[in-house]
Amino acid sequence: MLEAARVSSVVAACLSPGEEAWLVGGAVRDGLARRPSRDLDYAVHGDAARLARRIADVLGGSYFTYSEEFSAHRIVLPNGVVDVAPLRGASLEDDLLARDFTVDAMALKVRAGDPGGRVGFGVPNDPLGGMADLAAGRLRDCSETALVADPARVIRLARLSAALELEPVDGLMRRACEAAAGLTEVSGERVAGELTALLGLKTAGRAVRVLDRTGGLDVVLPEMTALKGCVQNPYHHCDVFEHTLEALDHLPQLVEQFGGERFLAPPSECGLPGAPALAPLAWAVLLHDIGKPAVRRVDDEGRIMFWHHDEVGVTMADAIVRRLGMSRRFSHYLGVLILNHLRLGFLVRESPLSRRALVRYRRAVEPFVYESVVLSLADRLATRGERTTARSMARHYRLARKVWLEIPKETLPLPLGGRDVMELLGEDEGPRIGAALAALREEVDAGEVRDSEQARAFVQAWAQAAPEARTGA
């Protein structure tokens, strides 16, 4: 998490004569609630672009302009982001009155030698009574046109309501429903950012439900609409939509049970730089069954089937990523997890597990082994139909823990390289050499081949085997 005091000290030191800056919005709110913050927003009376570049230089962060229209600039740091933008209006009060919710319409001035970002100390500028609303557990918009003016605030409403346990005031949900249609005009990148912040919450399931009540979920993720009322087989106790949200509810507790967020791949490695730690995996949980409605079939005996919903889900998730302007790396991350979210369950039938089975599983999901195990278990815990037994769920749970604890975490080096195999077989580079290396890789990972002598013997035996073994068919 970012240290507001330290960053505000840097901001104060970077101001030019005559310039002023204030820590505003969520960081002030979170500080009053004694919550850490990953995002610090500064409103500036002065040259915001120059100030942002200077802050990035001092803090060693990457800088870019994310809104030319509002001259808004972002510094991405390893533990969060810092946003810098000019005041909206002629004064600080004008800026605060134009914000979304009263709990976000507070500001602390930064001063050289006296870091105004030391959140929790001093009295913030609070023209709309945000502190009183925060203390009373109320979520109140700054004006009755706040949501229409910026429909992305509908997603923020869902996030703040769930994160801070704030109850929307009378009329707010109605205004949110009226503004939700305007989300079609919000850029995909902004929608992606708001949804990622929402999914980073430990109460993400609740937040998605609030967003659904506003109608906003159907607008920003229309693929989710088809999940509602999509009835499943007797192993499930609810439709695909409620199953998905229940799996999302289980996620934070499972991460803690399996060792905590330190085992999660950093969001930057997943293609979501600057996102909360839980957000990438929460996205995968949200979309893991997205392909089910498209493939749902009922056979002549009334059995409900969803063959290949994992493969269809990968394609649909990629389309969502593209629409929201997210990265190709994130699409790959989602693809790995969605394609393999059933794989761990299949291993229940192979007990006791061999090292070879564990290695094959790791190879299919690496480097996201931990995420795959947690996703599988969240999916399983949200499956409690009349045909689901407590024993089967316990077996899955034990298997998940066993796989995570016993799976080989590192890929061992091959005793032979590609050139060695070409010389050994007397062949040029081609598909057969790749197949030989793949077969050798499995033997090494399984612990059957440990040195170059054993590797040579294996490759020679492999080359003399049946044609279908040579091609990997």
C-alpha cells in the first residue's frame, strides 16, 4: 500500500512557486476509516503534467497521461498508483462539489515540511458533510446529477457500498438505474479500471450484486446476463449466475486458507499492472463459466450438459478483454485458468496421484498453479446440489491442498538440448525433434530421467517406438 504521508511530502517538494496541491477523494476517506489505500489522487492548482512527471522521477514510477480531455496523469508504482489532475473549476470547493459521492468529496492540503497526506491528522476540507456520512454509514451522491454526469460512477457506487458497508440514501439506487444506460458511452479502459477495482475487494461478490441491481452489470458485461436463469444439473443448487457469485464470495477465504496473497502472481505478471492483488483471480472466477449458456444441451433423458464450455469461455473472455482495452497478457492469464478450471476435479479419479499426473497439471497451468487450485476449489464449494455429497466435496478439498503442497514448483533443466537430440537422431530441426524434447521433458519432470546418459537412452528408445508415440498422437 502507498504511504500517503511520504507521497504527499514528495508532491509538496515538487510544487513550483504559486502552485498548490491537495490530497483528495478516496485516500482521505480511507484514512478517516483507518484503511490503507492503493490509490492517491491529487488535485492541483498549477501545471499538473509537469508536477506528475516530476513526482514520477522522484518516486521511480512510470508516468502516462490517461485523460487528455481532463489533463489527468498517472504514476504507476509497485504498490499502487498516484493520479494528478488540475482542479475542476475555479477553486477547491468547486472541485469537491463536482465529485461523485460526499465521502469522496474531502481534501487535505499538502505543505512543504508538513505532509498533508498524513491521513487521520488534521481536519479535511469537507463542504458536503462526507465525514458525517462516513460515520453514519451513508452513501450519498454530491448532487442529483452526479451519476448522469459520469455513468462510470455507477460502478463506483457498487464498489463503495460493498467496501465500506455504506447504505445508499433514498433515491440513489433509482438515480443509478437511470444513469446505468450511459455506461455504453464510457470508454472500455475506464470500465475495465472500475471493474478491476471492484473485483479487488474481499467483498467483490456483494459489489457485483449491487452493480447488477442498478442494471449496470448487464451494460458493461452483457455476457453475464445469459447466466441468469441458466439452470444446471442436480449437482448444482443454483443457476450459473448465482453459482458464479457464490464462487466469488468464497475466493478471499480460500486465498487465506492456502497461505495468503503472497502466493498470488503479481498483477503486473497477469497483465493488470497496478491492480489490487485479488483482482486478476477474481476476474477469472467471474468469467470461469461464461461459456455455459452457449453450449447448454439437454439430452433425451433430460440430463443437462455443458460440453466444451471451458473452450468457449476462453474465446468469450478474450472478446471481453479486447472490448475493454485490456492487455493480451491478461487475456492469456484468463485463458489458462478458464480452460483448465475443471482439470483439478478430474484428478480426483486418479487418486493416489503420481508425480507424472502432478507435473502434467502444473505444466498445463503454469505459472498460475496457485490461482488454478484456488479457482477450482471456489468453483467446487459453490456446487452443492442434491446429488453433491459432503464426502465428494471433502475429497476435492483434500486434493486441492495435496496438489498445492506436493506439486513440483520448479521446472528441472533438460539433460539434453535440441542440438543434442538432433545429433543423436541424425535429423534436422523439425516437429519430430520437438516431440522428442516434449517426451523427454515429461520423463525428467516425472523423475524417471535424471542425467544425460539416461536421457540419451530414453530418446533412442523413444525414436524406435511406434509412429504414434513419435508424433505424440
